[in-house]
Amino acid sequence: MSRTERFEAVVLEGHKGLAFELPFDPAQRWGVPEERLWPGRRGWRVKVSMWRARFESFVVPRSRRFWVLVSEEMRRSGRLRAGSRVDVAVAPASLTPPSPAGRGL
């Protein structure tokens, strides 16, 4: 079963850089819990494809929505800027949720 989701997105400028909205809750759709990404930020590691290029990125929750952060590599590769429309494919970087034993429980 593929967990890759394909959709069109509009790149937006936020106070911390470029991002586009993920049109669903990744925990519900993929069954993968959010994790600590860096101090003060939780979210999901994802694989993003656009223009036949693949990137790794993060989905972070904000204002009851979910946002895919646009890395500098993604921005340069696709010549992205605020207002750009892109066809993207997004999948969780981890295809299976961690088992309780794997989390030290």
C-alpha cells in the first residue's frame, strides 16, 4: 500500500521561510505519530517529490493546519517563491509506525 499523497500546492511566505500546506492530518492519514524534530518543534519527517527531483523535508503543525517546509535545496531546484504553484508527492519518511518496544516502553 502506497502512502504517497499527490496534490497541487501554492507556496506561501511565512515568518520563518517558504512552506506549502499539506491538505490533511499526517497522523490520521498515515498512522505515524509526530516526533521531536529539533528543540521546540514536533512534526513529521517526509519525502517530497516535485519536477522529478526528490527531497527530504518536514511537516509541522501550525494554526490547526499542517505545513511542509520548503528547504533551500527545494527552493533553488524548483526556483520556488511565494505564489508558486507546484504538483507535489509527499510520503512519510518512516513507512511504519514505531513499535512500543522500539520506543523503550
